[in-house]
Amino acid sequence: MPRLAYLVTHPVTARTLLRGQLAWLRGRGHDVAVVSGPGAALDDLAARERVATVGVPMEREIRPLADLVSLARLVGALRALRPDVVNASTPKAGLLGMIAAAVTRVPARVYLLRGLRLETARGARGRLLKAAERVACGLAHEVVCVSESLRRRALEEGLVAADRARVLGAGSSNGVDAERFRPRGRDDAEVEALRARLGLGAGAPVVGFVGRLTRDKGIEDLWRAFEQVVLPRVPAARLLLVGEPEPGDPVPAAVLEALRRHPRVVGTGAFVRDTAPYYALMDVLAFPSYREGFPNAPLEAAASERPVVGYAATGTVDAVVAGRTGTVVPLGDWRALGEALVGYLDVPDLAREHGRAGRERARREFEPAALWARLEQEHLRLLAEVPDARARARRLARRLGRSRTLKRALDLAIAGPALAAAAPALAAVALAVRLGIGRPVLFAQQRPGLHGRPFTLYKLRSMTDARDAAGRPLPDAARLTRLGRLLRATSLDELPELWNVVRGDMSLVGPRPLLMEYLARYSPEQARRHEVKPGLTGWAVVRGRNALTWEEKFADDVWYVDHWSLGLDLQILARTALSVLRREGINAPGAATMPVFMGSGAAPAPAASVRGAVGFPAVTDAG
């Protein structure tokens, strides 16, 4: 049996989400190790599951320096363990674990996607989280999503290809032990002792919540729903919060303080290791989370015969069958959340009916051993498929990895000094453009970059904004000034693109960045030109530039994608210098610029004006 290494960020997560799974795999003959943040929880896991553990500190939040240290330690740990399969989950361990597994050439890499933090992140943080998920998914041989709605969201975000993302059975992180969460009556001694200790009061209707007390979990919405909807209708109701606040995603201090002070709110105030008896105290579980993978609390509540009211969030819609095991309300609608909670408190028969249906589903679809067996088969299948492809992939990864690193180094080594050296000439040409053509001096326009992602390209302006009586831009030949022709002939108008190279939007060598609207017109083969970064120059440029037809240019671009190397880049740069000196291929035959690309098989249209960025004149793409 293969040697398995599980990577998880936090030891409490490992102890909770891998409960029983590791011992089952070990019993099947697997050599199992867990790499996680150190702590008592990891020690408990090792003793309970009888598996090897390695403590590697990992921060849950983004900490660049600490993350680099963690990555180095993970690489060392995997080199020592030499696993056949790495199964990494949770965002930080997923990212660092997939990188470490790729560096150490682990034969089979599985990224277990338990949720997407990027769903509720905004701005730079959201973009960074999305980039991290793309890296983790891209380095994995397979991405196992814990729910179908999570898989759909990952595909919508462009994180993973459809053929590498799958859901095992009905999903979930680890199934649910229906016996552990068996229904308990109010006469259960442990439940009654717990009720007395919490001070809930005999017979009081209880709305429960289990999980981290964070903003993403919807605690602020839950407080509003309970205070403004539930209590006015059911004054004897209690709100039971099982969990503790987390500093990484804090609930507003005023809300936490209100929860602490309210006489109808009871909280554990700390992490609860065994939540099973707490569900017996509840009449209904409230779960207003804004993002999930496949939440455990609704599944545990279902196994305990308790109905669930949740938001229609990713993951929650898989855990709760609306109208059968609970109620799903629109995301963020706390009033609807409160009304649904009141509905179960007012109609106990409905709560019992949905609770029984939830337990039946939990036992039928989420039996842990069945999920573990499916996961084991995925590991074995990957290893069976990998042998020949694995050797090829290793060779290719080494070659491409070295070449791409060198390519970026070459870009920076040439573009940076060239931009600095060209600054005086650039200033002089900019002044000439200002005097000879007018404002603005720079032309900025969105162009598709690597994988078609847009970036802002910068050039020196080479056309006027002359228009006819109807306000339409004149043909390119009429707007292309003598100075503009000179700039294009000498390629001086391209100088600002050196800044795009320094930024990493472009490379020195690659297919030329064309127009965003062309993306929808490419054939699947032509679209492959975006598998590499666009370039200042390229194979199509030195083979004829605008003297080529669109089909010839795209064929050259795809040839470059399939054959690129550092040596080829150096050859193209040398030939580009000669082409510029000879002024070859500046214009398409019989046209001032390249005709508009209308799609494969379409008749070429005359060069037409295309509106650039706001505040800039309309110009055409000239390749």
C-alpha cells in the first residue's frame, strides 16, 4: 500500500477533520503521516489514530516571511517522509503543501478543497487568495472538492480544469459518525447536567449555533435575527453559541459585547472538543455562514435529528436539503433567517419531521468508511495512472521550470536597464508626440495577457483623433501622421511596453498582445497563443510582422508556444534588431495598419477604429 502524507494547517483541524480516517487507512496497510502545526491537538491525534506526525508551524493568515519558513520546513519534512501520495487541505497547507510536494517530486498530489476564503474577500486580499488557490490547484494532479456547489464555484473562478476536479460520493469533509451523534432525549443524564451547567432553564426553546464566532459565519446576522425576530415572537427562547471568537475574521466588538451581556444568550466561550451532547439541547440549528465547503455542523445536527436553517451559501446548499431536512434562506437575509427559526420553534412536529429526514440522509449518504474507501481508491487510481506520465511530467517540469525562471530573469535583466537607458530618448519622443500629435502622449488600452487575463498596455501615441462631420474617426491612413509612421517604423512607439515587461504583464518575447474582443473570435487552436505571456516581439514578428495574414501569425504564435526555449528567445531578439533596422513588415500589404481580425474563415475587414481606455483617442491595433 502507498505511503500517505496528510498536510493540514492547524492541529485542531487535523484532529477534527481527519477523525477516524487515519486509523482506518493504517488498518488497510497504509503507512500514514500527518504534517500540521504543532500542539497538544497533534499529539492527541497521533495517540488516537496511531500515526506518525510532524509539527510544522503554519500561519492561517497571510504572513510572507513566516510562510517561506514554513515552506522550507515542509520541503524538509516531505524529503524525510518520501510519501507516494500527498493529500493537502485547508488554504495555507494546501498552497504550501502543493508547492513542497511538487518541489520534492511526490508522485501523486491531491488537493482536498474544503472551501474558498476568497468568496468573502475583497480587493488585494481577494486577488491574492485567488492566485494562491490557482497555484495550489494547478500543482495538484487532482482536486477533490467536498461538495458539488464548491466544485462549481471553483470552476467559475477559473481555479481548476473540469477534468481534474471531482466530488467523492455526496461529498463532505469526513462524513459523520451517526452513532456518535445519535439522538438523545431530554432525560439523558449528560444532557441534563450540561443544561444545568449552562443555565439554559428546563423546557426553554433553544436556537443553537456550532462553529467559529467570526464575521464569515454570519454571527452578526444571527444576533440580529435572534434579537429582532425570534425574541419578540418567542420570548422564552435561548441562543446557544458553541464555539469561540477568532481574531483573523473578527465579529464587531459591539456585537460580541451585546451577545455576552444578553440574558437570553448562552455561550461556551471556548472551543468544544465534543459537540455531540450540545445538539441534544437545541430545537433547531442556525447556520448563517456566508461561505463553506461542506459544513460539518449542519451534518452533525442532521445526524442528531435536528433541523437546520442556513443561508444559501456554497456548501450549505449541499448539507441542507431545503424543505426536507431544514430551510435555506437567501444569503444575507437575516429577517428570513429569523422567521424560519421561529417556524421550527412554533411547530415542533415540523422540526421533528425534518430532523428525522436529516438523520436518515446522514446515515445513508455520509457514512465515514464509505467516503474513506472512495478516497483510498482515488489515491490508488492516481498512482496507477502516473508511472509513465510521471517521468515525462518530471522532465517537462524541470525543463519548463528552469526555462521560465531564466526567461523572467532575462526579461528583468534586459527590460530594466533598457528602460532606464531609454528614459532620455523616451522623454524626447514624448515631447515630439505632444507637439506633433497632441494629448495624450501615452496610449493605454486593455489587452489580454497570460491565459487571456486583461492588463493595461502602454504605447506612445502615433495617430491623431481626427474625425469626420458625423464624429466618426477617420480611416487609419488619414490619422497616422508622418511622426506616427516614423515611430512605428523604428518601433519607438513600443518603448513604454518595457514597463509592462518589468511589471510582469508581458515578456520580451511572446505572441503580440492583440485586442480583447479577439478572444471570442479565436479557434481553440489559435487561443493557445495565450498559454504564454505576450511579448514585445515574437516569432511571428521576425517571420513577417504585419506582412503576414492573421492565420499565418497565429500559426507562428502557436508554434512558439510549443517550441519556446531560452535559446529561441535569444534568436528572436537578435532577429528583431535586424528587422527594426531594415523596417520590415511594418504595414499589412495595401493598408496603413493590420486589418481587423473577424475570426477564422471570415473575410478580413478594413482596419477600423477601436475605442481605447477612457480619456484616450480611438486607435487601431497594429500588432
